[in-house]
Amino acid sequence: MTTKNKVISGLVLSVILASGLFAAADMDKRGEEKRGDSKCMMKDDKMHKMDNQRGGMFHMFGELNLTSEQKTKLEQIMQDSRKNMKSEDEAFSKDGFDKAKYVQIMSEKRDNMLKSQAEIIEKSYAVLTPKQKEQFKVLMDLRKEKMNQKIEEKIKG
């Protein structure tokens, strides 16, 4: 490979990497806009996924300066809860689709969703220190106040 080809290959590779980083940064920015002014839960992707799946509740856990041990415990709680969930793909086979089984699985998921979420929150809350629990309550109150403010702004016009 000639020097000219190496330079061109290097430039092409750097352009591809730069555009990928730019796109990723833009996606993060759009995610922040959807979530509002709040900070991301943690830099850890696993915990970020938890935040997205749980509608923001776990977002507040990230603002509590969790220790690495607490983060690990929260991740384990989430993994355990996923293990207990049935997957709708059980209704599919190589031969066809079992509509009744699909409806049954989805009904069970819907029925168990609130119980499962409450259990996850209870276990996660137990991981917190008393000071973190106080901070969490303050964050909940601020979140409620912010939501009420947004509702009032929409009503006023």
C-alpha cells in the first residue's frame, strides 16, 4: 500500500469515526430534550437502559451518588426481574404462531407489571442509605412540582 493510499484510508476512517461520534452525541442530546433538564442516571449503559425501561424512576437513583456496590446491586435487581418475565416469543414456533398463548402471555405481563415494578422499586429503595432516601424523597417532590408546573403551563396556553 502506498503512502498516498494510507493517507486517504486514514482520512476516510477518521471522517467515518467523527461522523459516528457526532451522531451519537446528537442522539444523547435528543434524549436529554425528551427527558427535560434532568441529568442522566449514570454513565453506565446498563443503568441508562434501566432508566429508559422504567420511565424515569431509576433516573433519580443516579443523582444520589451511588457507590459501585449499590450500582451492582441495582443491576442485579433488574436482571433478576427480567428472568421472571415470560417472553412473547414463546408463542412463536418454526411451524406457526399460537395466538392464544400470545394473548395469555401478554395478559400475564400486563397483570404482573405493577406488582413487578413495585417489587423492583422496593428492593432498589432498600439498597439506599438513610441520607440517600431523604435525597430521593426530595427529588420525587421536585419531580412532582416540575410536572405540575408543566401541566399548568399547558393549560394556560
